[in-house]
Amino acid sequence: MKALLDFVPLIIFFYLYKTVDPKNTEHPLLQFIGSTGGVDNNNILVATTGLIFSMLLVYGALFFIQKFRLDKQQWIVLFMTVIFGGITLMLSDDFYIKLKAALLNLVFSGAFLLSPFFTKDKKPLIQRLFGPVFNLTEKGWKNLNYAWAAMFAVMSFLHVFFAFLYANGKYWGEFTAFGDMIVMFSFIIIQFIVLRKYFKSSE
């Protein structure tokens, strides 16, 4: 249930991004927030508005479902979406919302890399996440932690590539909504295949 709720803002974002005319400065969502819109990026501005509102609703619901708390990752995602999305809407400049995903993935990459230095037991973050699943040596956990840090760094580069470097950002919305999930799920599947012999027993 909670995992499905996380996808709702992305679905709303992608729907608005694909269906709103980039030159439509009179969309109801833009009028609701008092924005005059941009020149030819109003689909992104409307989609950003929908993303912010839907994330506030979804994360508000999760806050109650999770007994009045959000995970650190959820707070980071919500905070960066509201901040960068808000700047995007105030300036009618889609640069900032495009930058958000790249920076967010860099934050996650740095979190994995630095996690052993900021915990009492010096365990990498990936060991805390997959400790109940895999039986790895200390070196194995470090290597897996590096792999996840590298994956998020690659994801950050891909967001920059599709937002700013390739085809004038034509496919940025598609990659933001679906591409990074495909990369993430592919990486997880490969991880489980490569580490299948290190699964802990059912006990």
C-alpha cells in the first residue's frame, strides 16, 4: 500500500506533463497558485504544481499511516521537491525542478559512501537495509555499499543527461517518471541474481 502511494505523485506529474499545452498560460492550476506561467514550459510548471500538491497529500497520508512519522528518505524527497518545485514556480523556470532529481540522487550516493563514518558500529548503510537478507563478509558489504553509491551517481548523471544534454530535454519527463525506476529495479534484480548464493536461510 505505502509503496503504491509513492507512485501516485509521479503518475500525476507525468499525466500533466504530457497533456498540458506548453504554451497554455491559463491552466487552472497555474491560476490557482497565481502564476502567470512561462513562454513554452507551462506543461512542466503545471506538472510541478501537481507534483507538489500530490506529494503533500500522499506524504501527509503516509505520516498518519506510519504513526505520525516519516522515514529520513521520505523527508529528504519531500523537502527537495517542495523547495526546488517552489523555486521553479516562483521563477517560471524549469531548470530547478530538472536539477532536483540529479541532486537528490547525489545526496543518496553520498549517504551510502559516508554512512560507515557516521554510525557507531561503522556499518555501511546497505548492510542495515539488506542485513536480514544476505550473509556477506565485511568486505562484501563494503563492495555492495560502493555499488549502490555508484548506481545513484550514475542515476544523477542520467538525469542531467536527459534534462540538459540530450535533445533539449525532450525525454526528460519520460525518464523522470519511468526511466530511473527502470534503472533502479534492473540494478536490484541484477544484485539479487549475482548474490543469490549469499541468501540467508529461511531460519
